[in-house]
Amino acid sequence: MRTDDKLDQMEERPTDRVQPPQMTRTRLWLFGGTLAVYVAIVVGVLVSSWLVTFDWQVMFFRPYKQWPEIHAFLDYFVVLGQRGPTAVAVAAWLGWRCWRQRNLHPLLVLGASLLLLNVTVGAAKIGMGRLGPHYATTVGANEMYLGGDIFPSGHTANAVVTWGVLAYLATTPLRRRTLSVIAALGALGVGMTTVYLGTHWVSDVLLGWAAGLLVLLAMPWLEPGVTWIEDRLMGIILRLWLRLRPDSLRGPLPVGALAPGVSRQRVAPEGEVLVRETIGAGAGGRSATRPQDGWPHHPARPYTIRSERSPVTPAGSRRPPHADRVPRTAPLSPTSGRGRNGTG
């Protein structure tokens, strides 16, 4: 089979990449409602409302002393919200998906979500400086602006975003709903575990849930930037690959996003360049052109097509250029076929 036929088959093969969620009206309403809850929790803590009173009641209850038999298990379970281990685990899974889909979109979405999470949650932690239950100084106080860094809960917000990204990148509606429920239950468990261990107030966990959900709901706004970065990175990777392995064009090329202006060639098994395709910057527009002399990585060769090549003998060697040509004879004269004497 010719290499260009193989490339056509690869281009027609479906991949796992699907259209990411759009910023619909429902999603906007959810974002606005979650943002209102976020602001209400912050205001409730700042004014030392009933929310701060409830924080102190749970703290004096000391759940880790009420159910000590589950303490050892929850010490390990809370790692599901720790940024380092969860990011490595999810990145490994999404890296495999990138390899299978031949694009960088899943990993770039994960990186963008974690970057937005760290910026927003980190700024809130440093700006409000709340102390945790183990370091509280005044009973009944909100412990704000004292140099702490626990409001909102980073474990809870990280669990919402890291595991929620898997649902965001799901390839079917059923998988998206299933992974959304699993991520929600995991984030709920991580948040309640931090309250059990006494490392966070209840209001910290509530604000962490809201902060993580805001990041997930805002992800469609980041998609254009993610796509722009992906196109540039794929173009750089392809150029580096062609410099290191110029003969790799003899086989099928990876299916994935190509940067505008990146060209690829189809090469026959014998080495002749059959066609050069230029991937346009538009929506999949392509133009087929003859290869130029001295195009990088390939010596100049005449533009040949298989149908124009000389036939091959059964022994495998090519026939002389004029082996199959019938010799032309001079046209017969009115006296052709006669002897020297003009008689037949």
C-alpha cells in the first residue's frame, strides 16, 4: 500500500478528542451562583456570624477523638486532596491520553486549571491570613489577618479541580456525569476529613468547595488560550522531529494539531515525493502543491507519479526506456511490395 493511502486512512480515523464544554447560559448561572456563595462565606467569616460560632462548636467537639478507629485510614485518604500526589497521578493518565490522541490538549487543560487554582486560592489564603483550629488564639474569634494560610482549604479545592478535570475532559456525556459524581464525592470526603483531623474549620472547607467549582466552571474561558498554546507546541514538536528523523516521513505521520504554515510530505516507498500538503491556518483548509527544490530535509527530486514510471520485468529489473516501443517504419510507396523490376 502506498504511503499516501496510509496517511489518508489515518486522517479519517476518529480520535478521542471531543468538543470541550462551552460557556452556556446554564454554566454562567452556575458560575454566578457559586461566586455569590463564595462571597457570602467570606463575609460571614469576616463579620463573625453564626458560621464562626459553628466552626468553634465543631472544633470543641473534636471528631478525631469521637471516632479514633478511623483516624489511621483518614490519614491516608486525605492524600487524595494533596496537590503533589494527585497532580502526578492525573497527569500520568492524561499523558497516556495525549499519546493516544496525538495532541497535548488534556495535559494543557490540567496545567491551566492547576495554575488558575494556585493563583486564586493562594491569593485568598495570603490575603485573609486566617489561623487554623490548632493555632487559634481567642475563643470565638474568626482568627483573620493573623498570618495563617488555611482559608480557603487548599486540599478541598485541589480535590475538586484535579479530579473534576477528568470529568471535564470526558469523551461521552455518560462518562462525564459518572466522573462528575465520583469527583464530587471524593472532594466531599477530603473536605470532611480535614475537619475530622482538626486542620481546617468548617467554613474553610465550604470556601474550598466553592473555589474549586469556580475554577472548573471558568475553564471554557481558558480554552482559546489552551488551543493557541497547543498549536504552537505541536508545530515545534513536529519541526524538531523532522530535524532529528527526516526519514520518518516515509511512514504515517501522527494525527494531531499542526501549527499554521507547517507542511508535510507524502513519500513513496522508493523515495519519490508524491505530494506536499500545507496545513492552513483556517478550519482545516489544505492546498496540494509540487515540492520546491531544496525543501528542508529532502534533496531535490523530479516530481514523478507511479503511473509514469517504466514497467518492471518479472525478474525485478527495469526494462530499457524504449524496450516496449514499436519501431516505426517508413510509409509504403505506391510501388511497395514489388521487386527491383517493379513486378510483384
